[in-house]
Amino acid sequence: MKVSELVTMGISHTRNAVAEAVYLKTGLNFTKPITFHALVNERCNCKCRHCEYWRQAEYAPEMSIEQWQTTLLSIKEFTGPFSVNFSGGEPFIKKGFIDLLYFCRKHHILAGVTTNGALLNENNCATIVASKPFNINISCDANTPEIHDYIRGMNGLFNKIIRGITLLREEQAKQNISFPIIIKPTIMSLNFRILPDIVRWAKEIGATAVNFQPLGRWTRETYDELWIEEKECPELDRIMEQLIAMKQSGFPIMNSEEILRLMTANFREEKASPENMPCRIGLEEFFIRPEGDVKLCFHFPSIGNTTKQSAKEIWMGEQAKKIRDNTIACDKLCLLTCLSQKSLLNKVNQALTILSRQKKTDNHHH
């Protein structure tokens, strides 16, 4: 992650902030998407208690690597330079996925990946680092194997993650390539009391930063077992204040203080407050599913398909306008990091957290 790349992204975010204001006042659309999420598959090698994908009778059809390449070039033609975060399922089990990372690098598309870490092994780490990803996010929910492996439904996964981070760091030093390695815990009843420990652990093992994400309600377990209930909310508040104090003292926590303070409201399932309205996701997000369907928000229907239309046609189309206006009127409080609207200032602060910490870890490993 380089300062120049962040400046380029900052410019498109600033431009879009103006276009969003125009849209909200007049309905004239000069916006372009600025956050890109790409779900390459639903297939996964984990059986997470808070995920349904592995229990499905069948998976969504998947675009080929060539179709993904066409999709990404179509976006670039419409928006100019952009960054995309690939996830799944588990992206590294998709055949040819690492080739797609090389393709992004060759075409100056900044590509981050969210992975469960199971395939960050001796076979893959050298080629992953050589593809120069923008960042690697590793979903890790605890600083102990007992809790993490139970939540993720795979024995030995925690130790694979530790080994994977070591291998990535060694390859980064060997190839003289630098990018952030970010730990992404999902906050839930089984781990919220150990969140400060997770931050300390992440720092010790050489991760760049920690980015928390609250649990969403999806599977049976998210209702029966994993949700943080009302009686635990005061304790959750105390933990969040502890994380805020840690952040202020220099621990590499990416979430803003505002988002950390809203965590309890998320578990109380409160509506968004007037100052967080209107929701801007429909003016910013381009969320691509495995079969090429595009959504502005995963709570709403798709607005088109990249195998049939260009990115510009999808974004400017009738269906997009209809869904966009529905998202603007929505008052759901979404804190999921993939979707929570972050102000430009939040994004700048997140980037600075990563850059300052990256410098330290790089110096330490070199």
C-alpha cells in the first residue's frame, strides 16, 4: 500500500462526495461507484457457525477467470483507477484465482483479498506475495485455537493462520514487497470479552492492523448462540471503551471510535440515527456476486449482470436508479465493515493507521 495509491483513491472519493450531494439534492446522477466487492465463489473449506454457504444444496454458478477479467476492465473503463476486495466463500480455492491477482497488478487495479487463511501455505505464499496484492485480510475470531477453530468449524485452522502470516512476512522480506496483513475478527458472544487480547496478539504475530466487524444475523446459530444479548450489552460497551483507549494509545485498530461506539446499537438492532442518514451505499457500492450479478447493497435485489452489460450500463440503468432510491430511504443501522458508510475522514484515518504500522512491521522484518 503506497501513499500515491491512497491519494488516487482519495481523489475519487472526494469527487464522489460532491456528486452524492448533487444526487441527494437534485436526483442528477454524476456518481460512479467507489467501493468494489467481488465474491468469486460461495464454495468454502470452512464450516463457520455464522455462515450458510457451506450448508447450501447447490452453489451459485461462477464466472470464469476470463469473465472476471472482462468485468474488471469494464469497471476501469468507467471509473478509472479503482481498488477491489475479493472474497468468497474462500477465494483461494477457486482455480486460477492467483492468476486474477496478477492480472489486476498488470492492469493497475488494486486488489485486496479476504481469506480464512487455510491456504496461506508453502505452495501459495510466494506466488501470492509476488502478485503484489493491495492487502490481505484474514478472518480470525480469537487468539486461541479452541475458540477460533470452533467458530470456523475447522480443526487446526488457527495454527495454519499463524504459519501463513509467518510465511507471508518471510516472502515479503525476501521479495522486498510490502502490503498490509489485516486481522478481521467478527464480534460475537463467544469472543467479545477477548477482543483486546486479539489486538495484542495480532500485533505480536506481525499483522499490520485489526479491523473488527459485527456479526450479522443469518444462520440459526446467530440467533441461538452467537448473538450478544441485551444483558451482555453493558459489558460490550466497556470492552468497546477499552478498545478506544487502546486505539488512542497507538494500537493498530482500523475501526473509527464512532463505529466502535455504535457496536452495541448493532446488537440491540437499533435503527440508524438521523445524523447517519441518508444511507449512501447506493451511491458508492458495486458488489459483484459469483455469477456476475451486481448489487448496490446485499439487502436489495441486483441491478444488472456483468456478463451481459458494461459496468457503466449497470450503474446508470433504470433498475439501479430504483434500487438506489430505496437504499437512500433505508434506515437500517449497518455496521458490517464491508458496507458501513465511512466518511472520507474515517477512510483517511484508517489508511494512516495501516501506513504507520506497516512501516514499523516492515522495518522489524527487514
